[in-house]
Amino acid sequence: MADTKTESLVLEPGTVIKPIITHEEVKLLVERLYGISVLELEELNGYDDKNYKIIEDPNVKNPLITNHSTEGYVLKIMNSMDSQNLSVVEAQNEIMNFITARSITCPRPIRNIFGHLYSIERLGDRSHAVRLLEYVPGTLLKDVQASDALLYQLGEFVANLDNKLQNFNHSGLVTREHIWMLSKVPELDKFKYVIKDAEKLDLVEEVIEEYKYAVVPNYDELEKGVIHGDINEMNILVEKNPAGKTEYRIAGVLDFGDIQYSYLVFELAISMTYMMLVTGEVRSGGVVLAGYSINRRLPAQDLRLLKTLISARLVQSLVLGAYSIEQDPNNKYVTSTERANGWDLLKKLRKTKYSADEQDPTDWQTIANDTPGLSSAVELDLLELAISMTYMMLVTGEVRSGGVVLAGYSINRRLPAQDLRLLKLAISMTYMMLVTGEVRSGGVVLAGYSINRRLPAQDFRLLKTLISARLVQSLVLGAYSIEQDPNNKYVTSTERANGWDLLKKLRKTKYSADEQDPTDWQTIANEYLTRS
């Protein structure tokens, strides 16, 4: 194996680094290095690298492949520039094994007939690192409808991935530099000549300059760690959701070619950028942020840079895409951002004036706060947390006990502020309905609450379930506790407060023409506020 090099190299205009190889040469390379006779060969997308899906002939000679991949393999031929930094190649191999060991689905590298996870091969007048990975089957996120639920789950997934990567270290990533790293946006000055349209060029220059004065001076204040570096719709796998709550769920991650030791907010910004490109909506970034914030909280000073960072990623993708198509006119993949209306999205991002009835779609923090939990796991967690908090308050007789339960819960998982407010409201409404024996009393509590804070309409759909669940929990555990301790009448306080009658009223679904649904708390609240 060649000596590992660590020098940093960054692409310069006019440099050709993509491998040049024919399909027939690929087949011979695979057979020589891996002992695999190629039955089917398909070239996959790639910017600077060459990627091929391989289906093997049953006649395989490589004794190191003990578990043959029935779905096939991916041969990756790295560009000549990155191939000079072999420590990065090794880091990429190690990170895939690291992630797999932590229950995140991703490809795994396969040893060649010499026992190595990669080799350096001479193709034409340049040297390239060559690897074989297991092919991970699945549907790409780009091929399904990107619902808010899926975007929310993506945010959760990315934060979870970054949390796990904080325990991954490799010296090869510390000094790595690559033109696609977000920190290299100032280097785009060398490539911007490919943008011929004057209006577009003005946008490009505006964003590059903003990055230089708004982001670069703050590098020392930003949280750092190992990041994937290229979370986009073509690097995320989804699968059918067997639970049926949403049609698809996030299943895995591909392509660790851009891993780097960098700023964690860059990972979030890149993820938000590509999801906004998928939907064409700037507000979609807030949904990704909502999911991300469940598993990881970034400091406020990091989040305030999001608009500049997302604009910068768009400019980076548009400029380098235009440069790459100039170098390789047949590679339509490199213009995917432009074809996804990247320029239109950039213009929306740079808009600064809104009418009185317009919401700023780049106010992602507000959008995130107003986004209810959209994964089935979050809604279940919210319900369980409400039950646990309420019961412990009943047991101790102290409302503050709910905060202690929440504190313990928050060590492993954070709920959005919007969901926490909903918890408090549901618990308060439950107590007051028990006190009065009237379901409609919940609407009066809601009226008072609404004077100082308005919950989104979609959040109200959970109130009836949360309140019913609290009652059921209290009644069942009260009955159990009195069985264990017959003298403790306190544990049946909910039953003695006619909890069963209240529960029946809550679950009633049919009303006569002259009856009002007492669980229509929003209407009751509005009427009360009008009278008041």
C-alpha cells in the first residue's frame, strides 16, 4: 500500500481530475482487483468521481467476500486530486464501518483480493483510488413526495448522524480541504467567470462577499465536529413506513465523499438547502430545522448565520455546476441545482421586503417552533410524556414535579417549544374539567390561554387525545394503587371527582341538533373571549 499523504489540495480552474475509463476497462479492473466477473454494469451519477453499479456473475473467485451482496456492489473510482490524499480515503472507509456499527444504514467497503480496502490504479496519465462498496437497495428521497413529515424526519436523522459522528476522529479530516466544502465559498471568485448573466453574477458576488464578512470572522465561535458534508435528496434513502403514519421514512445515507472536520451548522444549512430545492419552498427549511432541533440544539449564534450559509451553498452549487458542465458537457448531473430552479430559490432567499400580510419564509426558527411533531415517534413521545408528567404531579401533589419529569426526559430527547406549551395547556384543561365536572370548562381555560399565546390550529387536534389519556392513566393507576393500599383515598381522587363520567363525556361523538360539542374548545374559547 502506498504511503498515506496528508497535504491539502483545492481544485483550480481548468484542472481535469475526473477518471477517464471505458466500461470494458471497468469490467477488467473489477475482475483483476476483486475476482468478480461482471454480469451487469451501470454508470451512476457523480461530479468528479466515477461510480458504477456492479452485478456479479455467480462465478466469484475472491475468498475475502464471504457474504455476497445479492443486490450488487458499487465501484468507486476517485478523482485524481482527492486520490492524492490517501488519509481521506482511509477516513471514508472507517466512517462507513463506524456508522454501520451504530445502527445507521450505509454502504460498507469490501476488501480486494490483496486484503486492502482500496488500491491506487493508474488510468491514463493519472492515479486514482479504487474501492468496492456494498450496494444498499432502496428508494432515493428525490423519487418520492417530500412531505413535511419526511422533511421533519430528515432533520431528526441528520442531527442523530451528527451526534454519533462526534465520537469519530481521524487525522486525515483535520487538514482536508476541498472546493465543495462550504468554507471554500470565498474560492468561488476564481470560478464565477462561468456565470454569463449579469443579474445572476451580481447575486453570486453579493453572496460571496456577505459570506466573507458575516461568516468567516465568526469561525472561532462556531461548534465544530465531523460532518457528512453533502446531505441531499440523492444521498438519502427512504423506505415505506410499515406503521402507516406517513408513507415513507428515512432509511439510510449514502456517499461519504465529502466528510470533513468542519462546523456543525454547515451540515444543517446544507440539508436545509437541498430540501428547499426539492420542494421549491423556502419555508421547508424551517421544517427540517424543527426535526433537527429534536436531537440537537445549535447555539443561537450559529443559527443566525443560516440565511447566509444557505445562500452560499446555493451559489456554490450553481457556480461549480456551471463550471463542471463547461468541462464535461455530457454530465447533466452537475447542473441538478440549476434544473431544480436554484436561481429562483436564491432570489426568494435574498428578498428583504414583505407586505404586512406576508410571513418572512426565512424566519426558520419561528417556523420550526410552530411545527408540530411530524414523526410518529414524536407524537407518541408527546402523549407518553404528558401522561407521565400528569401522573407524577398527582402522586406528589406538586405541579413542579412535572418539570422534574421533563428534565429527565430532555436529557435524551428534546421536544419543540410548541409541543411543550401544548402539554401545559392540556394538563391545565384536564384539572379544571375535573374540578367543574364540565367538559366545556376546558374551552374557558383555552380562552384565557389564548389571550397571551395562540397555538397553531393543527396542534388542537391532539388536545382531546392528551386529556383523555391523562384521565385513563389516572383512573387505572388510581384503581391499582388503592388495591395495593386500601387506606390511601388520595389515589382515587380522580375517580371521586367523577373522572369516569368526564371521560365518557369526552369520548361522546354524536350530538343532537341543539347540542354543542363540549370538546369544541376552540369555539367555546372564541365565544368566551367575545363576551369578555
